[in-house]
Amino acid sequence: MAPAPATPPVGATVLECGRPFGPTAGGVLTLTGRFPASVPPGEPAVTGTVEATSPVAVRGVVLPRADVFLVRHGRVATVPAAQDSMGIRWDLTAGKAERLPGEAALVSCDPGGGRVRPGTYELYARVVFTPDDGAGTESFGGPWSLEVR
């Protein structure tokens, strides 16, 4: 039987264009990102890897990609791509790392869309983990500085 989809928990942080953003505390996972420090002109997206660890053993389901998005001047500048894939099962022992790909499109979420403006952004990642025995929780990683040229 395939794992159930991992869905954002009730009360999950709303990532809406232009809204103020500050990562919430908590979550069972600690996230570390590996993303480039800059993106050359013309690149459609920034891609990298998010590594998740837990201080305690956990079993459950996550989506196959981390939600990755950009913030500028404290406000959401891009939103994560929708994921409709089935979740994948994780069986993390304390301190064991699992990796997920992450990608943020460099397209502004403003009504006009288009490529985000050149400048310095904060890149964040979110992973929603749904344990076998409970409700889903979200964990955030970042900020990691990203220079869009």
C-alpha cells in the first residue's frame, strides 16, 4: 500500500504573496539547506537540497520535495510550487539525515508575475512531516542568502 499524501497541517503557515513572513518555531525536524549563493541572469529557478534530521526517532510521511520560497524585505516574494505527489515514508533514527530536493521558481508571485527583480533575497525551506501516530507538523530551515542577478 502506498503511503498517504503528506498535507499541510491545520494551522500551517500561509505562504501568500506579499505577506510578512517569519518562520515559526517548532517542528520535529531540523532543516539544513544546500543552495547556491547566487543565480546568474536568465536562470528560471534555484535548485538545491534540503537535509532533514530529528533529535528523536520518528516514522511518518513527507512530500517528495521541500517547499522552497524567497522572501525579500520580510515579505513573501515567491511561493512554493504545488505538490500533488504521494508522500514518501521516512523512518528516521535520532540524528540520521534524509535529503529532499528543493526548487524555487524565480518568478514573482505579484499579479504581474515575471522574473523576480535582481537583488538579495532570503531563501527558506519548509518540510511537512506527518508522523504515523499524529497530526502533521511543519519545520522551516533558513534563511539562506541568495543573490539574484
